[in-house]
Amino acid sequence: MPRPEFKWLLDIDLDPDKGNYKEKFNKLVSFLRGLRISNYPKLKRYAEEYKACMLKLDPAIEHFTSKVCPYCGTVCCKQKFAFPNKEDIILFWSLDIDIPFYDFNRDINGSCQFLSYNGCVLPRLHRPFRCTWYFCEALWLQIEINPLDYNIETGLKQLIFAKEKLINSAIDLITV
């Protein structure tokens, strides 16, 4: 049973479409910065498993997004999707990744601040998880008609499993 003083951590809803995102974001980041990931060796191990899955998946995703995304007429990468949710911030913390600077004054429905002509300027591990698992119809079509030796669907399932194990363990360990 989580201690009552951690109820806010369990209940926090980081959604840029809802109010007080910046304040909630800063509270969670500040809280996690006060914890040393090195004090949680089990989490560090899970984080390394997640990182290994992500690094294995990344080249395949980059291969297809480089063929589809530059020619797309509808930009999926919106500013509101760049803002991390609670799980993303826990992932960044567990991987000991510096959280990028987010421009909270940008139009959340405009293009993502990290989007360049060549795609995202952030390494995949530094992006919110939704930036990895979202595949538009055109991207899935490209994957289906030009398969690689690496199965992206299997890679995504492995990544999701590693992420869930890490996040659930982190919340359990932090809030007890």
C-alpha cells in the first residue's frame, strides 16, 4: 500500500490539454531529481533493458520514417505530443537522461518544437514514448510493403513490456 504522501504521484495527470501542466511537470521533475537512481539498482537494470530494446528498434523506425515523414502533407508531430507524461518523466529519470527544455508558451496544436526538416532533433530515448509507438497509416503501409529482417511489431511489443515492467516497479519502489 503506497504511503499517503505519495498519493499525488500516483494521481498526477500530465496532459497538456488539461490545466496546470507546467506546474505538475515541474513538481514531478523536482521530486525525481531529489531521488538518486543509483539507490534503486533493480530499476537501473530494468532501465537498461528498456534502453536495449529501444536502441534495437530505433534503426528500423528511422529507416521507415526517413522514407515517409519528409513527404507527408499532414504533420503528426504536434507540440502537445512533445510534452512528456508521468511515465515518460520516470523513464527519463531512470535512464539518467537530462530532460530537454520544453517551450510551454508554444501553441500546443502547432508543430513540435523539436521537429526539423530531417525529423526529430532529439535522440529517440529523449522523446516521449508516444513519439516511438505512433505509426500513421502511411508509415504502416511502408513497413508492410518493404519488410526488414527486423520485425518492428515484435520489437514494439518487447519495448512495451520492458517499459511497463520499469514503470510499475518504479512506482512501487518510490511510493512504498
